[in-house]
Amino acid sequence: MQIHIIGSGTPDAKKNRSGSAYVLEIGEEMILVDCGPGTTYKMGCMELDHSKVQHLFLTHHHFDHNVDLANFALVWWDQMGAPPAPLSIYGPPPTEAFVDKLLGSDGAFSDDWKARVDLPASQILHQQRGGALPRPAPMDAMVVKDISPGFTMQTERWAVTALWCHHAEPTLDSLMYRFDTAEGSVLFTGDAGACPELTDACREVDHIVICCAYPGEIHPDIGHVVTGAPAVVEIASQSKAKTMILGHQNAAVTSPKGREETLAKIGAAFGGTVTFGDELTTHTL
């Protein structure tokens, strides 16, 4: 089981960090959690096969977590030919409305995909990739579903549970995702702010991917909605996890000084291994 760090930044686009996206690889399966800026391109840079992704889970609908969804879904649809299964996209509301506005019959990209469905040259390419005519619209090759806390799903290799967390309520709903496998359990916290639900979810899981947006104390209204090093230290002190991977980092926490101090503070409180989730890196669990 591996975690590929696709995006580990904030809304601020930097050379080595931009947005959030992670691939959880379990055997031959790849699960995409969030789809921030450049996800599709960065997966290509890591030589990760987009066609192996059959499930995409969104934690919430800030652009640094969802802006590349249209690109990823269209590449998946256009290049697959005959996909082995639909691409399933799950997330809190308004996931269904969001995807429809992008890929639906009147969506932002409908002129593109309708041309690919109707153009003879595109039809030939589709058949050469193993597809059949008439070519389906993107939404006909996908399952899109709004989900809420308590949602569960199980496959032969893994099970997922959606958990409530505090972030941008009441403007946006947010979710954390716990994946349980034979190799262990993994929690993706998204941008959860410090809350009892986050602490509880981190206590009994094997591996945690957690937001660590800043290195020290910050304005309380910001610290309330997104975790930084102080909150992660407190969570780490109560967790029995084996691994903690830090994501969603700003420039201050990734500076040489911020990085060293953050790892030292969290490491002193945590019984497992803590590491930075640098983009385009892979962690074997």
C-alpha cells in the first residue's frame, strides 16, 4: 500500500506546491482523494496510470481541492476507450451539481465533448482505443454522488467511511475519509480544523495524512478552520498512528527553519514517524 503525494500546497501556487491531491494505491487499484491544481499533469509526471483510478473522493469544494476535476475526468473519459468500470466521484454537496456544470449536456465543457462524440476523426480514435460507437457522453461513463458523514462503501480490497469535520461551515460542507484495508487504515483529513471529531478520528488509525498549513500561532479565526503545527502537535500526542504525513503546507512551514521546527515539535509529541508530504513523492506504508 502506497500514498502518492500529488499536491501538498495551499491555494497559493508555488513552484513545488499547489493545491491538494493524493493517490492511495492498494494493489493494482488507485484511489484519488481531492483533485487540486495540476493533478492530472502531476500524475503524469509521476508516471501514474490515470486509467487505474476508478474512485475519486472530494473532501470539500474549495478550488485548491477540486479545480482540476474537469481535466482529470475528461482525460480519463477521452483516453480510456472502453473503461472497465465507471469513474465514481463522491463528495459532499454540491458535488453532483458541480460535476454537471462542468461535464453535463449544458456544462462548461459540453462543446468540447460533443465535438469528440460527433467528429469522425474522434470517433476513429475512440475505436482505436477500444471503444465502441455511439460514443457515450462523459456523464454516461461516470457515477457522481453527493454523500454525507456516515457514508460507507466496501470493495474486495478496501472500505471507506466518510466522517464529519469542521472547516468552512456553514458555507461549505467538509468530509474526512478513512480507508480500511488488510494492510492497515489510512485517514485523509482534508482541511479539517481542530475539533473533537478530528482528534477522535486520528486516535485509532494506522496512517494519517493531515493538514499542517502553518508553523506557529496564527489568528484564531484562521486556526479555527484549518490545522497548523500547534494543533497537529496536540493531535499527535493523542494518536496511536504509525505514520503521520503533513500536507497543505504554506511557505512558512516549508522554509528550512519552519520545516525543522515543525518536524521537531510534532515528532516530540508523536510515537510514530512524521514526515512532510512533498509533492511528487511516494510513501510506502
